[in-house]
Amino acid sequence: MPPLTHALLLTAGLGTRLRPLTDVRAKPAMPVAGRPMVARIARWLRAAGLTDVVLNLHHRPESIATIVGDGSGLGVRARYSWEQPELLGSAGGPRQALDIIGADTFVIVNGDTLTNLELPPLLEAHAASGALVTMAVLPNAQPQHYSGLRVGSDGAVLGVVPRGSSDASFHFIGVQVAHRDAFAGAPVGRRSNSVGDVYARLIAARPGSIRVHVGAAAFWDIGTVADYWHTSHAFARAEGVDLGAGAQLVDDARVTASIVWDDVHVGPGASVEHCIVTDGVRVSAGARFANQILMRGPGGQVVTAPLRVEQS
């Protein structure tokens, strides 16, 4: 089997639990320690030899396309599958993108999950199993927070274990290898999901067609503002990055325990503490903000929303 070079990056979601941040950028475009998630994922794919990347777009598509463009700046070839006017879901999105992807087998990555998973063992496991889909998983260490996959002793997915169950399960970390035939049952141009929907029908009709690969990996699922806050701070501590591109702190301006996006200007004597400051915000001289999300209003004024997360 020739090496896989194609990937689908799922970037169309609304990110409703991340509002108002996702009113400014689509979730995959949000910066983590100054680098957009979508750029981090694209470079991670490129490092594993996956150089042909399709991204599906729906919400705030310009915020993603501006970062990725044709992919050349990230070392990949990027193309786009537009989901308009309807968001098509985790199975409908791949179904629509199949002809653009142009490969029988490809990697699918959630655009709101970061991981250091090593891809070659996952690709090898998929090639050896003959499955239609191989999902990267870890033992579900937080069943009170996450539903999980029920998996047989041979690695075949049997179903879903609901959140809060005491039954052993595995947590899907947002990376999978799939054959295009896995999405043949998804309706064209209509919303459908993979786990619990299209995959459930495949499991019933073709037992063993959906399998797992248990890997050793860290992952960060950025589903809420609190998830984003803690993940971004963790990456900033590890990478030593505090500010987004073009951010400026003038004279004795003070920014502490905050996340600062791109093109932010904090004037002299201003104080920003425990805040998320989004693109293009101008904090005037002497202004004081704490425990707020700061956004640029239509007239350039600062618009705020409360930030309710514990400091990391």
C-alpha cells in the first residue's frame, strides 16, 4: 500500500460553547500561544508526510482561509469543501468532500483538538486491519465528563458507552483513518454524524469495520472557553510565547495572566489582567480591565463579556 498523503481537516463547526470568541474567529483559527490551531494541525500533518489537505468550511470561513491560503506557507497543498448553507456534520462533511480529497483512504482530524499522537503507528494499524475506519483512542479516564466507545477484545468498536457509565470505554481523540466507502451511507447534502449514526449502521451491517488504535498521546479538546484558557496557557508556558502577532504594549502598559491575540494595542498606563484580548482591540491609555473577554466593536470601541474561568 502506498504511503498516505491525504487528509481532511474538519473546520466547519459553529463553536457555540466558545462564544463570544467564535464570533471573532472560527474555532480552528483561534490562536493557542500565538499560533492558530489550524496551522498547528497542518504542520503536524506535514511532519507525518500528509501533504494534501482539504478543509471543510462553514462558520467564519475567512478566518481559516486567511491563515491557511493555498497551504504553501504551512508546507501542504490546501483545498476547501464549502458547506453552505447547511452545516453537514461529522459524516456529511466527509461525504461531500470525497471527490475533492481524491483518495480512497485518508486521515480525518478534528479541527478543535490538538494532540501529539504519532501518526505512523495509526496508519500501520489501519492498513493491517482491513477496517473501513480506525479511530485513535485512549482509555476514557473521565467517564463522568465524556461518553466513550465500547470496544471488543479484538479492537472492533461495538457501540457507545454513555457519559457517566461505570463501564470501561475508550475516548476518541479526534484523529482517524477512513476509507471513502465508510461514508457511502451518509446522505448527500444533508447533515449526518459519524459516531452513533453512520458508524453505528456500519457496525451493525459489517461487524469489525470500525476499529480502534490505542496510542500513547496527549490531547487537548478545546470545546469551551475554560478549555481554551487552560490549553493556551499550558502551551504558552511550554513555548515561551505570550503575545499574538503584531501585539504592542506601550510604555508602562501592564498585561498579566492574559491571552492576547493579533494586532492588539495596549496604551500607556493601561492594565489588562486575567483577560482574553481578541484581534484588533485597542486598549486606551489608563484603561483597566480584569476578568473580561475584550473584542473590537464596529466603531473600534472595546466591547467586553465576562470571563469566568479559574486562573491556570
